[in-house]
Amino acid sequence: MAVSISNTSTIGVKYKPKIRLPFPHRGQMVVQQQAKRFNVLSAGRRWRKTTLAMCIAVEGAMRGYALLWGAPTFDQVRIGWNETRQACGGYAKFVQQRMTVEFPGGGRIIYRSLDDPDNARGHTADGVVIDEAGDVKARAWYEVLRPMLIDTSGWAWLIGTPRGRNWFWREWVNSQDRDDSMAWQVPTLGVEVVNGILRRKPHPLENPDIGFAEIERIFQTTPEDIFRQEILAEFLEHEGQVFRNIAACLHAPQSTPEEHAGHRIVMGCDWAKSQDFTVLSVVCADCKQELAFDRFNQIDYHVQRQRLTTLAERWGVTRIETELNSIGTPVFEELQRAGLPVFGFMTTATSKPPLIESLALALEREEMQWLDIPVATAELEAYERKVSLATGRSSYSAPEGLHDDSVIARALAVRAMNHHAPRPARSYQG
């Protein structure tokens, strides 16, 4: 038998003396009232998606149904588990060894991590809840959870924040054309971006507990495409240009070290790997402008080090951020022993996106002015953002056959600029 959510929500009503679910905000109530068999909710961060999912699951289990709760990782599963325990502790039986919650009357919720979709195989379910569905692998739904509902005519809720146009997006689109399905796209708070300015535009399903000032602060410190995805719950394209407003940020004047005496000067360095280029970008953190740019390759390491040292001495650089992966720990330590104020940055799938997004934000907001270097501009214009269909994660790189050394060097310069390190009390050694 299919489970249907009634138009009269019972969230917030005491089922028993020891159980009380969180009272929903109006947007959650409307969403639950409009529910059909298959429901796809794309909502912004902190809209309380997990809380809504928990309330739906508990209501179903209270009616005697068997439900399966899935999330991308065990840590995310534990969030739903803990919310359920807080609401139902003392009434339902929590069996942590099996990650199940058993209710009087035979209803139960089974919690499973979907990092390996086969973790959920073998169960029968009257309903399925997928939390953070945008981060879940496609085959978890198509190969495991959707077939689980065949013989029970069960229902499903796919709830999450977008991660590109992956399977979650496809289900959201298709749900708008099916009679047995419902889809929503709900921002954390109703706002709109007009000519680069954030304006309040109330949305009937928004979370009223979130203040506009907080969303405005996020907008001011986040690239617009990421803001649209995380706060406005918009599904972005799989791939596209990363850096915008480039031309407006290429007006750094030629200047001399004397003009920046006493200023905080930093450098970003992307060290060459095989056929790549070593790129040095010197930036004035006080004037917010690039002062010097050097790009070279296929020269002896000792000569490269001398070139870096000369540039750092000329401008009085106090911090050099360099990609540690490219130069290796022994070379990095040698630079430190030479008295260079170097700080290593280890590039990983997790650390690279924030690095690139900080540079994208600086360009988008015209917070920095860069030297007009044609080869560096071409690298910025060609740089790509891709979203994995398998994981929904963003990745950044130059197109195949092109370089991204100046992009990384400038991104590291921005990172160095944002670290307020004191001037080292040591001199450089050749």
C-alpha cells in the first residue's frame, strides 16, 4: 500500500507523552501538504531539509510503515538519526548496531549510508527518504532504492541542495511532468540578484528564521554561481567559464617598489612540472593590485630559485604561497632554509575549489586589479568548471592541452593576501 502524506499535517502534535516533532515553518507545511507519491525538493542551505525529512519519516513509521533513510555518507546519516532520537527518544527503540528505529505498532526506519549503494540492498520499504540527494550516486536511486518500492507501491522523498545537473536535477525536471510526482525549488530566503546587487524578494516557502543580513553577507563573500546553487537552490550547468568580469580587472598600473614602500607585499608561486611553466605573481595587499608577473620554464631549478629570490627581494615580499604538490617537500624545505618566507599549499580535490573560487570572487567583485598579460588573460578565459555526474562535485582545470599556471599563481597570491602574517625577521640568501 502506498503511503500518502495527508493534507492535514500532524507535525508538532504529541503522539505520545514522550514524542514531539519540531514545529515546522510555513514553507515546510505547504510542501508536505502538496506531496504526492514521488517528491523532489531542491532547497537552499539551512532551509531545514533534514528536519522536514525526519518528520515525514517519523509520521510514516508511527502509522506502522517500514521506511528506509539514505544519505551520501555515514556522518550525514547520523545527523538524521540524531534528530530522530531527539524527537522520539524514550518512545521508539533505537538499535544502533543495526541503525534502525523501531516504533510501537511495527513501524520502523532503517538508516543506511549510500556511499556504497549496495548498503541498502535487501530491504523492503513502504517509503524512502534520501537526504542530501544531490550528493548521492545515481545508481543508489535507479538500481537500489527505486526498485525497492515496486511491490509495496511505496513513496519517496528526494531532498537536497543542487550539485549541478546530475540525476537529482533530472528527477526534479521529470517530476514536473508526472501526475504522481511533485517538485519544488525553494531558496533559503527569497532574494534576487539584479545588476550585481542582492535584493529582498519574499518567497512563500522560504525559511522565515533566516535574516536577510546574513544572506547578504554570504552573497558578498561568495561567487555568484555558488550563491545561486547553495542559497537559491538553482541547478547550474555541468561545466562553463569560471572567471567573469575579467576585462574590468586588468587595469593595474605599472609601478615601482618605492611607490609601495611599507606596504604588505605577497607572492603566489606555481612551480613548473615537466612541460608546465613556473609563474610568479606579486601583489600589494594594501593597494589590491598586481605589481609584477613572471612566467618561465625549461630552466635549471637553481636559476628558477634565483629568479624567485630576486623578485621577492626587489618588492620586499613577506609571504610566498606555493603549491606544495608541484615542487615537492625537499625543494620546499630548501627554499625555507634559504630564508624565503614560503608557505606550502597542498592541492587536493577538497582544497582546490575554495582556492579557485576566491580568485573568481575577487574578479567578479572587482576587488583586485591585475596586470594586462595576454597569456595570463587567455588562461583565465579558458579555465573550466565541471560537475561530475557521478558525485555532483565541482572540479576546476584548464582545457586539455592548455596551461593553468598563471591561474594557480594568482589564486595563491589572493590566498597569501588574505593571511595577515607579520614581516619575517630574516633576510634572503642566494
